[in-house]
Amino acid sequence: MLPSVRRFLSIGKVSNFAKVAYSTHDYSNVDVLTPGFINHLKINKSSSYSEDDYDKKVLEPRRISDSRTKCIIPLSTDEEKQLLYTSTTGSVRVGKILEVLDLMSVYVSMLHNREIDPANPVMSLKGPSTLPRNIVTASLYKMDILQSNLSSNRDIILEGYVGWAGRSSLDVALFVYQNNGKDSTDELVMRANFMMASRHPRETRAVRIHPLIAETEEDEQIIKLGEQSALERKKDITRSLIRTYPTNEEFRLLHNNLLESVKKSEGHVYQPELREDQAWISDTKTEVQLICHPENQNVYGKIFGGFIMKEALELAQLNAEMFCKERVRIIAMDDVKFSSPVEIGDFLHITAFITNTKQHYMQVHAHAEVVCRKTYVKRTSNEFHFTMETVSEKPVREVFPRHYSHGTLWLDGHRHLEKALTRNSKSH
């Protein structure tokens, strides 16, 4: 049993997580996820379905228990996995956990949409889907890293379920646990919400999914929280600084930045200067370029989203450490968007900036672009928002924008940093 989840029912007002009920059978090894996808997709032949099926087939409601599943990363017994998951400090690489979470979010979504035999409701993907559909990651809406210094020789347990379902999108709630090494208690160390989209296998349109119903009071609360999160996501889209103006308070904060930088330059507005404990956002830039190889492809033949998230996270950690000149740890991720698929052979270019700071916390914005090897046209593939802190809790330098485009980065970083710190404070 994992009793720590009971605690998170009490903070349900701020996140889409709740108590988890566990069965007694063994956890599945994480290695079963990808073969499960492949076999499931092979069974689903779109030629066996008509276009009327896509529009008219009755999709029966599903329960949360229909998709609830768990798996284990056996670090205590698998030496090869220990090596893969161990960081330079000896703890577990959070980026590798991200890869597994992305895999598991697809697996859980497929479980929700599989054909279920009432006489034998086995929790697996051995049967077909109710309609041919590709499940893809739309976004990582939020992720809290409650403990980043995980042991690389103790098993990691992952659990997830569909907590909300729209017409063609799902909110998958995921939890990560590890034994505390003192007794038999498994502690909740990470939690995340992935937004998944159901797409047509051959076309660009969406495909309907099964609605979600509650069978217990706990389920009702989970679904209600999912509905609240859906409204929050829509609100965040309308408030985006790409779509609308900053608020009056945000304009004031931005102008105060200018006044602060002008002070040291003795009033020279066009030649602002900073103190030693301050830095320009433009001077915090770190970047990496990669070629996307076949080894990192997903079951659809595109580059695996978990791989891109891992690369962006590890660049962001490097960026933050270079900025503050000491060890850092990640505490949150927000609004990770998947704008377009990345093809095998594409060039992947990831850029990271420190966009906001507060005390010993840093907000890192990473932007991923891909260049097509056939046309050499550049396009955005992903946006990432990471919240970091110094391990020593020593205050870091302030950052300031030189021009308006970095001013919007600074304001966006301010929003994400405050959001992450608010969630973090309510989790302790």
C-alpha cells in the first residue's frame, strides 16, 4: 500500500491528484509498455471500420478503475537500468523518469479506450481499441517534483489513471513513488498531469474517446478536479502574452525593472547598467543542437516526446547551474506544449534562458525548434517551463530584460514561478 497518497486528497483544491486504491497483484515491469503499444496498434486495422463508425459508433462510458494501472522500474535488481537512470551525483535522473511518464500516459489512455469484455475485463492491451486512433501527447500541463534526490538502487513505482475525458482529449494523472529506505513505506515523490489527444491514424482530425463516469465519491472528486483543471487551461490560453496585453500590475512590474536598471547608470535611459547581483536575461542563454536518430522514435515513427522533454530538462538544469554557479534541483514543470511532431533525421535546436528569479528559485524557459532535413525550414516543436532551486538555498541573482520581447519572457517567467511556488507551498 502507498499511504502517502491519502495526504494529497486534502490538497485536491490545488491539483488533480487523489488517494489511490491498490490491488494485491505484482506491478508490471516498465518494459512491457512499448510492446503493449505495438501489439495493440497491430490489432487495430482502420480498414475494418467505416467512416460512419467514427461518427456514430456508441462509445460506452468508462470508469477510472478501467484505466488505473501501475508499473515498476526495477532499479534494485536491474544493473543495466541502474546505469541508465543514475545521474552524475548518484541520484536518479529526473529526465529518465519523464520518458517513462510520457510512455505511461499513452498506455493509460489506450486502456481507457480499449474494447472491454464484461465477462473478462482484463487490464491489458491484448485486445483492440474501440476505434482506430493514435494517442499523442498534447501537453504536460503540470508536474511537481516533491523529491528529486532519489536513490538509484531502490525500485521506482509509477501509477496512473484517466482523471478527466473530453470529446477527444484526456487528462492522465500520474504518480511516482519510491521506498524511503527506512521501512516499508513508499513515498510520493512526483506527480503530473498529461493532456493526451486522440487522432485519426491517417488524417489530421480528432477521433472521439469514451466519456468518463464516477462509481465512487472519490471518483466524483477526481473528475470534478479534472473539470476545474480544464477550465484553468482555457483561462491560461486566453491570458497568454502572445494573445493579449499584460495586466496593469504586470506593466508596473516591467517598468520598475527599467527604473531599477537606470539607477546605476545615473539616469541614462538608453544605457542602463546592472549591479553585480543582477544579470540580463540575454546573457543567460544556453543552447544545444542534436540530430534526431531512429533509436529515439516512438511507435508512430516520430521522435519520442519523452526524449525531447528529457533533453530540454537536462539543458535547463545545466543552464540554471551555470547561472548560479552551484548545484540545482528541479521542483516543477508547467505548460510543456507539443506544437508539431519531430521527424527522424530532423535537426533539434533547444535554447534555454533564465527568465525570472526569486530568492533561491529560478524559472527557466526552453524553446525547441526543428529543422527539416529535406527543406531546411525551421519551426517550433515545443515550449518548456521549468522551476529550479539552489540546493544550498542561497539567493541567486535577479534577471532583467534588455528589450520588450525579453520583457514578455520575464513576465511569463514571473507567472510560472509564482504558480509553481504556490503549489509547492501547499504540498508541504
